[in-house]
Amino acid sequence: MTGVATKLSPPRIAVAIMAAGKGTRLKSQLPKVLHEAGGKPLLEHVIRAAVRVVAAEDVYAIIGYEAGRVRAAMQHTGVNFVLQAEQHGTGHALMVAKDALGGYDHVIVLSGDAPMITPETIGHLRNFHLEEQAAMTLLTADLAEPTGYGRVLRKKAGSAEVQAIVEERAASAAQKKIREINSGFYVFDVRQLCANIGELSTDNPHGEYYLTDMAGVLREARQRVVAWKTANAGEVLGGNTRAELADIDHYMRMAKCRQLMADGVTIYYPATCVIDADVEIAADTVIEPYVQLLGKTRIGTASRVRSYSVIRDSEIGDGVMILPGCVMDEARVGSTAIIGPYSRLRPGSEIGEGAHLGNFVETKKIKMGKGSKANHLTYLGDAEIGAGVNVGAGTITCNYDGVHKHKTVIGDRAFIGSDSTLVAPVSVGNGAYVAAATCVTEDVPDDALAIGRARQVVKEGWAREKKLKK
């Protein structure tokens, strides 16, 4: 009789993220995990790393303080939420999540306030846990200054097995010299976790259930407890104070700059630039000092962003010149355009290829065609502007009547004289001219000239007579 080989199913693995705490040392009403570093909430960074290891449906964020606020902020990630209505420690968090995790074989436990953790490290930790067939696996790191962290005591030198975790306050002088610390990241065999988590005690100064104590509980139950050490100690650090958040933010942003420079982007003074995690910049683009590139901004090749510009959620084409002091939100700029200095592009601004926007020009919800120009002191809102249009200094599209917004349409090759006022809804035809200081209230046909201003009157000697009267 021949046996039939059966294919073993891969283990089901969940990720639980500790995200219930208030973060009292931050002295903030904002939940700790919603404070930002690298342009995103701390918790979102951790979730993004987790969902590259397991599916979003297998990630559980354990929330508590301001739970509704955290849930709303992270809803777009597609992960699950478990409510820890009362917070009695990290061990209590997994007690609350026990039912949600019951259908899994293993659970990876991450800290929602440690945003620098990488998918690679999470994957290594998971694989090590499975290879060691452990009930509990700790992620550890060597810190140059380990004060405040629990020290990891190995069973013997070179062994994967953990003898104990000694907290700072209970450590001897010799143990305090140990640099290997417990990071607070774990992997558990779910069956062993559920069978033994009830053995945790609140016999400690804070009267809480500490997940760290599971190492001792599982060893008492003769289960295997091991540790895997990451070579990148920085990624396990959490943000417990404003100063620590600033350090994390700096670390993440410098890492982003290094990645961009490795990809061919020139950044003259990286320490002065604020570049968010999702920003994309093509090779041969130059970023000058004191630039902020935020959100999902995309910049093409061979462009240049000069100092003091702030650009959020915008798309910049190839060969674009952004002169100093420009501000852009949700705008699109075509290739070879020139923007600034001191231009403001508000949401919905679409600037065409080779177009020019200059000093103190503001746009909102407009489409400007190829090669068009508005170089000075102009407001263009709710407008469609054709190709090759010249908009003179001081021009305004009057788009709001006090109740509704209205649209201005300017045809190709039109010329709008300085200090013109276009009262929408109104259109100026192809090739038409609007004389300087004209108030346009009616449509202007193609190739026509519109003049709407008072006739100049010169009164000889008027000024001299007025002075004599005084």
C-alpha cells in the first residue's frame, strides 16, 4: 500500500499593532499614534510595513484612547480594529484581542509608535520564529545607550534561547551593562499564547498586565522562548516625547533624501529640506535648500525647485523651473513651465507646457494652455485660458458673485491688458484684445478689441490752483 503525500497548508499569521495608548509624556490631546513623523501618522507607517508582510485583512490595530479618531484616520488602510476600552497594559491588549486572533497560528506584535520598523525586519523575525518553532520570539537590538529598556539575558552566549528579560529598575549593575534590549516587538504561537496569557499578573508598580512577562510565563510552561537581533537598532525606537518624535522625523527624512540622491536627484542641503515618504522625484532634478515637498507630490526629470518653495500633492513635469517662494496645493504643472517667484497655485490649477506664472500670481481651479503667461500680480480663479495667451499685470477674474462661483473663458492667443477685470461668467474670444484697465462684463468676440474705461480728461493748472487755495 503506497502512502499519499499531503501538502501542508502554510501557517496563518496575523499582525497585532499596539495603538491604544494616550502618550502622556507628549502632553497632547491627540492620540499618540496619530502624531506625525516623516509626513504621516506613526501608526500609518507601522501599518504600511505590516501590510507588506501579511494582507491588510490580517492586520489588527488595537485601539483605545480616542478610538473613534484613530479608526477614522486609519480607515483607508483597510486593516481591522480591536477596541481596548480600558487600558490595563500590553498584555491586556492581547487578552482583549484573543477572540480576533483565535483563528491564526501565529501573531506578530508591533508597536504603533515605532514607525521606522521595516517590512524586511518583520519578515526576518517571522521566519526566525517559524524556523525555531518557538512559542515566543523577541525582536532585540544593541543600543549604545540602553538605559530605560529591559535587558535580554540569553541562556548562554550565542544561543537563540532567552533566559529572562530584566527590567531596568530590577537589573543589577552587571546586567545594566548589557546592551541588548527588548524592543517590544514579538511573535507568538497563538495556541500557546491563548493557553498561558491568563497567567500574567498585575503585581507591579502600575498594576498592569505586561506582555514582556509572557517570556517568564512561557518558560515556566516549558515552552521555547527565543530572540532575534536586528542589525538596525534605530528601527525599533519609539516616539514617547516630542524630542524623540523630532529625532525620528529627522532620521526618516534624511533616509528619504539619501534614497532620492541614490536615484539621481540632487539635493544641495538635505538637512534643511522636508520631503515626505510618498514623494517621487525623477533623476537630474535639483532641489535647493529649504524646500518642502509634501504628500504625494511627483516631480519629473531635469526640473529645479528653488529655495523656500512648499509643494503639496502636486504633479510637476519635466524641465520645470520653480523659482523661490512658490506655494502649490493639488496643482499640475506641465513640462518646461516656469513658476514664480512667489506664485501661489491653489487646488485645481493646471498649468500647461511652457507656460509662465510670475511674481505674486495666484491661481485656483484653472486650466492654462501651452505657452500662456501671467507674469505679475494677478488672480486667476475658475478660468479656462487657451494657448499663447498674455495676461497683463493686475488682472483679476471676478469669479464670485457672493452666492455662486462663475467661469471665465479666454481663447487662444488673446491679449489681456494690465489691470483688467473680467466679471464672470464671461468669455474672451480667440485672438481678441482687452485694453488695459478694462472691466469686461460682456463676451468679447474673436479678434475683437474690448475697451471699458472712462475717457481721460486733462485739466491744465488744476493742481497749482488747489495748492494756492491751501
